[in-house]
Amino acid sequence: MSTSPQKIDEIQTLRAFSIISIILYHSDIYIFNKDLFRAGFLGVDIFLVISGYLIFKSLDTENITKNFWISLKNFYFKRVKRNLPLLIVVIFFTNFFSIYLLSF
């Protein structure tokens, strides 16, 4: 089994569809005085369903049935390990630019 996450083409297609529908919804495109993309929030729903599926699949591959709490702890540890460095960078740059921009 490979250590890299497997890319599923159908999920990538649904993800692209959801992002494109959100972008088109916020672009306010009107043709013949009709809003063509009224269901932009449908893209958000699709994206949330995809996220839930991928989270469950990730927990399921860690044998959720044997030790649920241990696998849940490992799941959150992996998320913190992946997201914490980016969070620190975003906080640093936000503070830097806010001090720079608000000092004038």
C-alpha cells in the first residue's frame, strides 16, 4: 500500500464542479435579466458532503471498529500536524500586515 493519499477522479470532478459553481454564483452573471447561477450554495453542500466522505474514509482505513478513540486521537493529531504550520504563518503575516497598514 502506498503512503500517498489516493486521488479519486470522481471526487476531483465533484470538487471542481462545486468550486466552479460557487465562483459563478458570486460573479453575478445575468443573461436576459436572469441569474443563471442561483444555486451557488449547492456547491458548498457538495463540498461539505465530499469532505464528510473523505473524513469518514480516512477514519475507516484506520480500523475505526477496533479502537475508535485511539483512531480518532490519531486522526486529530494528523490534522493538527498538517494545519498548525500554516496557521502560524497566516497569523504571523496577518499581524505583520495589520501593524504595517494600521500604523499609517
